[in-house]
Amino acid sequence: MARKNRRNDGAGGDIASLVTQVSPAMRTFRRQMHQTPEVMFEEHQTAALIRGQLDRLGVAYLPAPSEAPTATIACIGDPQLPCIALRADIDALPITEATGAAYASTIPGRMHACGHDGHTAALLGAAAVFKKIERSLDVCVKLIFQPAEEGGGGAERLVRAGVMDGRLGPKPLAIFGLHGWPGIPLGKVATRPGPLLASTDNFSATFVGKGTHGAFPHLGRDPIVATCAAVLSLQQVVSRDTNPVESVVVTVGRITGGTAVNIIPPTATIEGTARTLTHQTRQAVQEAMRRRLAGVAMTHDVQLQFVWSEGYPPTVNTPEMADYVREVAKDTFGADAFVPAAAPSMGGEDFAYYLEKVPGCFTLIGLCPEGSTDCPGLHNPSFDFNDDALPVAIQLLVSLATQWTQRSGASPAKR
Ligand code: NI
């Protein structure tokens, strides 16, 4: 692909050739990391691998905060300069790998099925490039290797520990992160201003009735029938309670209740997930669900126990930062390489917590090889991060930091 920013870095080579230089080692690292996947907050071996790479590069890192001991936060460049944060997630999933790759997971029931091994390798590759051009860097780059993206809210813990406000390393002016995306062709980069990913709240509703013999329903209060009515009523949160131009998902993924075909049980439960793209809709959906479930409970003369488990907020890109990513990507890879993401995805990301604190943008990187019609999706046991996307990811991360000052004028702090 075309790389236009053949900037001289003052270290005897341009950035693009430095990216080419570091990429093979990062491919090797990615495959090494792929073999020992660890899940939320258990990433001790993974953290040791990352710190080993940073040690090798001569990059110092901060002591990990006690609430996230497997996090690694490092800075390259003068901490007095404007700070730009770059984040990679490092955790794996509780899935048994089915890729058959030579470097497949060696830990049963654990797998890098979301490509966080690729994100980590890309950020380490960027670190290697930054280290080579450290003296000419006009920003301080803050590298965040974050644990527990998959459900553990590692980002929230790091935000609480001060990673965005200057208590844990310098306060960044902006933050950028990326995710490999199987639905986007290799070599392409996509994002959008505003919402990119959804909130990820979960809920459970238990209907407490009165158990009885299946032949004498009038002697009890049937929670199974209430549950069925509730599932149907919840469909109308999207179709009747939400503005049709807004995107909302309400999915009931589990129904439990009952022990035998001829017994009406005392309780039955539905559980599911609710996805929204704005804080306002998120609140409205929760209220609509409570109201509808309470109505169902009243109609069926059963009690309702409703639990709303707050997940990640929506991931909302700062419009100016999404514009910045677009311009940097076009300049770096050529105009055709940037694909505006037409619509958000209803998946979620804890990158959202950083974006609540500082401006920034989350970007999707194409993984699907040309001509391939069978690119396994994220969280699929056959998924594997495409190593050919590593140079793109490394180059993008590097460019986002190195083009900051030039594109934001003389006073980046005023952005
Ligand atoms: Ni992921």
C-alpha cells in the first residue's frame, strides 16, 4: 500500500522503513503471545512478555496500579511535551481455540479470539519505532497496555487509578486505540465521528409467583407465563419506546425456570443484554424495561425482581479526533485506504471510559485478506489476527503521534 509520509526522522531513516524493520519481530512476538492467552486480570505471563519487550527496547514503565497489577504503562519522549496516549488491550477469552495454527493456544479453554495479541504487538512495534526517533519526537507518547477489556473493565480501573488525569503518568491531550476487524479488507482503516460502539448493559428479571401442580394452575401464580409475556413486551422497547432513528438492541439470551413438565415453578428468570449508543437512550431504555416488566408482573399477579448490571458506556469518538484519524490515515496510506464507517457497531469496548475523560478516537483496522470470503469473526474459535495487518497498525499508531503537532498547529494544548 502507498505510504506517503516518508518523513525523515533524523535517525537515518524514514518512519515507513522503520515500521518495515520492526514488523517481523512483532509478528514473532504476536505468535508467541498467542500461545499463552490469559483472561481478565490474570495476564501475569502476558505482562511479563510485554515488560520483557520494553526492557529490551530500553523503555521504562511505571509501577502498575494495585487495582490493575497486570497493566503496563510506559512513556517515550520528554514528559514536558504534549502527551498523546495509545492503548492496546492484552487479554484473551475463555474459548477453546480451533484454528489449528502451529502457534495455537497451549492453554485449554483460553484463546486470543479477539485479536488483542495483534493490538499488543502493534503497540510494541510502535514503541520500537518511537524509541528509534525519541530525540526528534515532538510529543510524549504514553503507551497503555491494558488488561481485562473482555468484561473486566480494565480501562475503568486505569481511569480510576489516574491514567487520564495526570496521577498515573502524564495527562494525555488525546487518546487513540485500534481494533482488528475481520469485516474490513486488509489495508483499510475505518472509523467515524460520534458513536462507534454501543453500551453493554446486562439485565435479569425474576418473576416470583406461587408454585403448584401443573394440572391446577388456578391454585398458584405462574411465573413461566409471565416470563413469556415479558420477552414479547421487551421487544417493544425497541419498536415502540425508542425513536426509530436511534439504534437499540434488547436481547433476552437466557430463560430459566421449572423442574418438571407437570409442575408450575415458584420462579422463572429471563436474562439478557441491552445496547445503546447514547447516554440518554441508555437511561430511557432502562426505564422503559423496568416499566414494561413491572406491568407484566402486575398483570400476572407475580412479584418482579429486576437487576440492571451496568456494562461499558457507549464508545463515542470525539468528532475532531475522528477527523484527525481520517486525515492521518489518508496521508499515511493513501486516500483509498480510509473507509468512513457508515454506522456504529452494537458491540462494546471499554475504550469508552478513556473517551469520557479526554478527546480521542477508536479506529478499526482491516484484517480480511483480499479475495477471502471466509474470514472468521471476532470471538469465533477459528479467528486469528492477520499478521499482515501489523505493519498497518504499527504505522497508524506511529503516525497518530508523530503528526500531532504538525496538524494541530503550534499549540497542540489548545486543540
Ligand atoms: Ni476485542
